[in-house]
Amino acid sequence: MAEWINSAFRVYLRQRYRQIERFMQQPHETQRLLWRQLMQYAQHTEWGKRYDYGSLRSPEDYARRVPVQDYESAKPHIQRMMHGERDVLWPGRVKWFSKSSGTTSDKSKFIPVPGVNLRQCHLMGSRDAMALFYHRRPDASMFAHSAMVMGGSWERFAPYPATMFGDVSAIMIEHLPWIARTNFFPDIATALLPDWEVKLERLAKAGLSNPDVVMIGGVPTWTVMLFRRMLEMSGKRNMLELWPRFQLYVHGGVSFSPYRSQFQDFFPSGEVEYMEVYNASEGYFSAQDTANAEDGMLLLLQNGIYYEFLPMEEWEQEYPRAIPLWEVEAGKNYALVISTNGGLWRYLPGDTIMFTSLHPYRIRVTGRTKQFVNAFGEEVMVDNTDRALAETCMATGAMVSEYTVAPVYLQGGQKGGHEWLIEFERLPADMETFNALLDSNLQKINSDYEAKRYGNIALERLMLQAVPQGTFYRWMRARGKFGGQHKVPRLANHREYVEEIKELLRESA
């Protein structure tokens, strides 16, 4: 039966891949058609009437008439939708809202997830990811064996109980078609438990009881935590001793670079693959379509999202111009701007991306618009620090669990710099060598940082402090951001996070 189901999925996914090939070959036409469909769907909503969507004739007209917005400008409309108002940003009443993890802020964001957005964006994106994997791996057997899910949780909105909100992963799990649930485990109740520490124990026990697992997906931080617990409970050396059939780890949310060596220890086999996806509360944007992670992720152009891109050099401008897909260049940083079948219009999710290829369109997530260090004109982004750290670990044999970076401001006659707090899974043989090499690698990757470091004129060499194992978990728990889709903020142009962690260390000393 299981093999029959897998064969049926293989046929379906092969057909879907042919559709993916068509939008890869006709990307601009696909996006223009999708834009027209979005305008038609939303023209009779309150928002559509305000900007007269019915009279718009081109994406260029749309860009001139509708302003780029962030969550704060969309928030009043979304709040009304959560209270049951109809036809505000999207036709009808929206019952489900995705609660953003709020990486750079303690404030949560609530993103509308109407039925069409769930089916034709989030769930379609996950199917597209599988179609890409099955095309690359004809021997894939995701639906013949077990796939483990690590979902978040959802709850009712107290002021209006007919409205539900939660992690987008939880909403997707709740609405999985029955045929897709047959090979997923653990049970839905366990997968959606809100208490992460209780869930971790149950997931670990469930994972130990099922040697048939071939796939798992989740944020690397919490997946590492799960695997460590399973190995601790079982006494096994690696995860392949527990899951001998394992084929695929699907990851996203944060860069995989700092975690790659840990996962290679978990799965010491060249047959295990790692697939990056870019799936957020706002939509399912891209998925890795080649075996080489450096190629980037294929931009999904047919799943209910019309894309624009705001050049980062215009970020500080009063009237920055976001450009359509057909005007982008490879190798430049852009802030992502989206219009979706979830009712987001020229919306900034807060991520920055770079195109690695234009034929087809592939991207790499380079950071967050609010996660960077630029206290001295160095313009360091998360992609820079992830790559520098990965290269340094490879050269020194070190292994990093988590890290965060903050500026050290000019004080008195002292120069500025960067302070790194790093939690090591495996310490380097010599910390001074690691520090110097990390600084050197960052200079090679980021020319602005190199210029500011030249002769120590503006910036001193980075300062590095190794923190005890478990520090970042304790800090995230203290912030109420433990487990699920929550991620450790890598960079900040302020010292709030670094000082909180250092205070935590002082209290436990």
C-alpha cells in the first residue's frame, strides 16, 4: 500500500514539475498574469476600491499608485479582519492568521491566511518542494515511509473566538489533506503542542519508536536540540543508527551554514540531502532545486505571489523604487516586496535577498532589513557573517551552535568594533587563531568591512567571547521565544541582545 501511495505521488509530482518548468521558461509572463488575477480578485475589497484596482492596466501602474507598506501600516486593517470584518484586504472573511515569530521585535505580527492562500501558496509551495526533490532523486520514497513534523501551535482569538491564529507550520499541519497525513507522525495533537519542552520529549520518544523515518523538516536550532535528546536517550552515536532509511532534511528560517557540520555528524552519509526552503508567515517563496546549496533556491512564481524588489542602496531614500522581476540584477541585495493572495499589497516581509541566477530565477536570503551591523558604514549582513563563520569553522575544525553580533561604539579615545558571542559545539584548538581568521574571512567577504578595518583606522579587530553551551536556549526561553519557528537574531545594530545575554551569564556565574 505504501509503495502504491508513493508511486501515485511520484506521478502527481512529475506533472507538477512540468508546470514548474513552464514558469521557469516564461517567468515574466507568469508574473504578469498572476498580477492581473490578484487585481481581479481584490478589486471589490475596501483596499481594492481605495486604490481603484479595477482601473489598473499594468504592474507599472500598480507600482505608481499603491505605496510600499510594512506591518505597522497594514496592522489596522488586519486587526479589523481578526474581529470578523469582511472584504477588507481580501474578499470574504478570513478565519486563520499566522502569528509571526517576531525575530527582531517582541511584538508579534498576525498575517492573514485565507483559504486560497493556504491551498495555492503555502501547501502548494510544500508540494513544489517535493516535486523538485523527486525530480532530482528518482529513488525518493517520502510517501512510502515516515516523515516527522515539528509544528508550532494555534489558538483561538479571545475577542473573536471564530478567528484562529498560530504558527504557519501549525496551520499547514491542521489543513493537510488526509492522504498526506498517512505517512506523517507523530499524531497531530503532539505535533501541535504549545509547550515546546513537553513537545520535545514526546517528539524524541516518538522518533525513537519509529525507525522508518526518511524525512524531517524544521528550523535547524530546534532540530539539533531534538536530535541531541534522541541520541542521549538511545545511547546511539548518530541518527542513521536510529533512522537507517533517512533521505532528506528540509530546513529554512535561518542560514544552514553554521549547522551543516553538525548535521553531517548526525547523518554521516553522502546519500542524505539537505534542502533549503524559504517559507514564512507571508508565503512560500522558494525552494532549492539543485543538489548544490550555493546555487540558491528557485523562486516560485506561480503560487499566488507577485514579487517586487527594493534595491538596498535605496532603502534610506524618502521614495525608494521597488522594481519588477524583469529588472533585477544578479549579485545585488534587495528587500523583498510582495503582493499576495493573502491580502498583502506591496508589503515588506523584512527579508533581504540576492539573485544567484536569472535563468532561471534563483535567490539566496542574505538577511533581514532590521538585522545588520552598520554603526560605522561597514554594512555587514547576516549572509556575510554566516559565510565567514562557516569558512573559519571549516579551516579550524570548530563547530558553532549559535551566535549573535553587535557593534561596539566609539567611547573616549577608543575605536569601534564588533562583539561576537558564540556558543561552540566544538571549540577550536586555539581561540586567538580562530578570532583572527574570522576577522580576516569577514574582510574578504565584505569590502566595506575591509575598508573600515584597514590599518585599524575606523574599526578594531572583532572581539569574540565563547559562551557556555545552552546559553542561547536559556536566553530565548527567558524572552518567551523558545522552540517552534523562533530564531536567534544573528545581527543587531544595537547592543540590547548582547547585553541581555551577558547579564544572563553574570547572574548564573
